[in-house]
Amino acid sequence: MSRTPNSAPGAAPRLFALACGESYTDCFNAALRAQGVDVVAADWSGRWLSANVRRGDIVHLHWPSFLYTVPGSRLRSWWGLLRFSALMLLLRSRGARLVWTAHNLYPHDRGYTPLHRLGRRIVVLLCAHVCVHGPTAALRVQREFGVPDAALVLLEHGNFIGFYANTVTRAAARAALGIPPGAFVYLFVGLCKPYKNLELLVRSHAALGDDSLLWIAGRFQSEAYRARVQRAAAQAGARTTLVERFLAADELQLYLNACDAVVLPYQEILTSGTALLAISFGRPVVAPRMGALLEVISSDCGVLYDPHRADGLIAAMRAVRQGIFDPALILQRARQFSWERSAATFVRAIMRSGGAAGDQENNALPERTIESG
């Protein structure tokens, strides 16, 4: 349940968070609270918003499509978008400032539809600021939506060191999962969705023709996609293991500590929390050269490949096995991405801007986070 905020006149602006309970929002909102921001978990209800939001408050959206999409019903989703737009206008009329953090250009599930294209345009039109994770993401958001420089706020995506349990040793993790001590293990972990390209991952691993193992661990939302990946895995043989369920937070350490490399063969990506998760456990990452991955995965913590090259993923998987990656250096890289700096930038550029869009100095990322992989 959301708590009802104090709405005393003249009080400092509050931040109304329209996404909570995700690893990203938990970390980011905690860092904002440490900066002295009153963060309120908001209900997406006209009655609740009318009763609690006052002039000057900030309303922060992360994944706006979840606020209007009704799975399986195109008509109800269009109606949801109409209601979403009305509530956004209500918030504007009450003097609240709207902020969107662009974790992706469009929703990953059938996002390039008229519904979501219009939805994104409405979000960009009504939001005073659009936050992005890095210069590459900023350019893509600007090109797609025409967001002016002054409205963009560049935030770091923080690391997950200490957020998830990490107490099990590599040997104990492998013993728990039944993985031989000397095996080289590639891991995909996370929600299993078509844009994550798992069929290509299975085929590419099989094409390596070596003795490595591939583990894919995560929940499938689509039975049809699950069946396609299962067929690919069956054809690949016994070296591929599917763990087809949601992994609890305390289970993640088993898989991440047992593996040698995390492979994220996305078809499309703007920001990847999983890449930050992997390097937070000292694991190198294989991923396409796109989006914010360009600023996160440097040569000492993984291999980026050209997604347009037919054998790009295969070559990158070979390269990460042949390379020498120091977990201590990877962790050092992960520590360069700070929730505290991200929250401080947000407060400076948005909470204290009094409605202005923030200057270029406020929006600049620290230089050390802009290295290319």
C-alpha cells in the first residue's frame, strides 16, 4: 500500500514514484531518500493523485506502458492510453512536473505499434525532463523523439554490489548446481523474452563446437517462445541447460558465481540492468555494441560485438573464453557506476530546478563513465 504523503502547503516538493519494487527503482529511490528527498510510492488513480499531488511535486515515470497496456486486449489498451493521457494532463494541471526515465525507446513486447508510438509521444510531450543512461542513449532518444538538449538529464545506472546476496563461493555454487569444477560456463539470466535472442544464443553456443556449457535461467512469459527455445536447446544437445522459472533474489548468486561469462545477445537494447548486475558479481559480459552498453562494458570487463555481423556473437563468445578477465578489475569497473551520483544529479537538475530543464553542467555524466567497450 502507498502511504499518504503530508500535503502541508509550502513544504518541499516530493517525488511521486510510479514504479516501485524493481531492483533499479529500489536502489535509485533509496539513494534519493539519502539525499533528503521525500519519495512516495504513488497509486495510478485519479482520486489518489488528486488528493495527494500538489504544485511543484515531481511525478516520476519509468515504464509508462505498464500504466495503460492491458495484455491481450487492443481495445482496452487504447482505452487505457486515453485514461493515461487524462491523468497525465490532470497532474500537469495541478502544477506537478512529470519526469520520464527512458529505460527503452519503446516497450520490448510489440513496442513498435501505433499504440506505443503514440504513447511515447504523449509522454515526451507532457514531461518536463527525460532521463537517460549515457550519451549513446541520449542520442537515440533525441533522434527518435526530438527531445531538446535542455530537457535531457544524463544519469548513471548504478551497480548492484551489495544489493543482492553474494556470500557463496564459486566451488559451492557449482556444487549446488551440479556443474563440474573445470567446465567453462556461459550464462544468460533474466526474464526470457523474444527480444533477448535466446534462440540465436543456443545456436551460437552449439556452433562453438567446444566443451563449454550454456545455462539459461529465467521465466518465460510466452509459451510459444518457450517452445521455440526448448526446441533449439534439444537440437543443441546436453550442453545446454534451461532453468525455466523466476529466480529469487537470493538464488542469483548461485548462477552468477558459478558461471564464467554472462551473455546478453539482445536484438534491441537501450539500457541493460543485467549487464550492471553481471559486472557487480565480477563476471565479464558478452553483448551487442549498442545503447548504453557502449559506456558500461569496457575491454577489461567483457566483449562487445557487431550485431549485424552474422558470426558476431560466436566470435565474441570465443573471445571471452580466450581472454583473461580479472574479477577484481571488473568489480572496480562496476564501482564506477554510482546510485549516489545519479541521485545527486537528479536532485540538482530536477528537484531543485524550479521548473527549469537543468543546464548542461548538471546534465553531464562524469567523464570516467563514458568509456567505450
